[in-house]
Amino acid sequence: MPRSHRERHRTQRIGWLRAAVLGANDGIVSTASLIMGVAASHAGRGAILVAGVAGLVAGAMSMAAGEYVSVSSQADIEKAELKGERTELETDGDGELKELAGIYVSRGLTSALAKEVAKQLTAHDALEAHARDELGISGVSVARPIQAAIASAASFSAGAVLPLVTVALTPLGWIPVLVPATALVFLVLLGGFAARAGGARPLVGALRVAFWSALAMAATSGIGALFGTAVA
């Protein structure tokens, strides 16, 4: 008797992976860019660290709030769609059965088989069948606001800590050099990991992240140098 196995699919980690990668990437880029801008204005180490920590806290809270609001809106839409579908199933069961069968026909099943599949799935769990096959809502893609908010805040904080540690351990004169260098190393590794986890080519993901991150740090560093003043 063949032994059953459980397959792992990349789509099962899309939600948390997207939030985690976005948060960590933003944490590194935002904090490193902020540090570069302040350092370019000839600020002292204390001012640079204060600015970096403030950026970490503000960024983590902003990421959590933004992700929560965004995903909550998605969850509200899903709830409204499911409520409407539940009402339709209660008031027009035959019509909904025909609609479900029509979906399967459009996907390649014969009319007879589509009707039989629709009947069996409806008998098992009509709302689940319509949610998945008509609305595109499943256990994998369902919105989870709190999970997304926590993942975003935690990953942003983890990413933001890296440039701050570099500042704390680096001589003041080397901060404008080592902060962007180490940040780019972290970002390349993160971009490669995210691409690999998502099934894409790591090199493409790494180069994409490195290019836009370098551009952001260069822009803030230029602004700091242009408008900064020496701090005693």
C-alpha cells in the first residue's frame, strides 16, 4: 500500500512571507537611509543613534498599523462576500448549484461530471465550495490582519536593528561607508532568500533589491550633505 505524503506548496507561505520580507527590507532600507542622511549632515554618533532608534520605533508601528488596516479591509470584503453567498445559498440553492457546475464546465469538465462534482461538494460544504471556486477565498489566502501586522512590525524591527548595530560598532568616520555597505549585503541576502523561497531566481531578486536600496540611501545621503550643518 503506497504511503501517503503531505506536499508543501509555496502558496502556503505567501501571506507571512510577503509581510516578513517587506518588513525586513523596509527596516534595513529606511533605517540605513535615515542614518546616512543624518551622518552626512556631520552629526555625532549619539544623534545618529537617536535618529535610528526613532526611525525603528516609528517604522515598526507604521508598518504594523498599515498592514493591519490593509489586511482588515481585505478581511471585511471577504466577510461581506461570504455573507452574500450564504444568503444566496439559502434563497436560491438550485441556482447556486447550476452556477457552481458552470464554473467546473468552464475549467474543462464535461457537463455531467461538473454537475456531479458540484452536487457532491455542495453536499459536503456548499459555502466552502463557492468561497473557493467562485470567490477565490481559501484557507491559504484568507486575510489574517493580526498575523500580518505582527509579522510586519517584528520583521521591520529585525531589519532596522542591523544598521543600528553597525553604527554602534563602527568608528564615526567610517559610518557613511560601512552602513550602506553592510546594509546592501544584508539586502542582497534577503532578496536572494525571498526569491528562492518564492521559487524565483535568487540572483534576480538580490539585484533588484540592491539597486533600489542603493538608490534610496544615495538620495538621503545627498539630502543630508546638501542641507546638513556641523553639530558640535
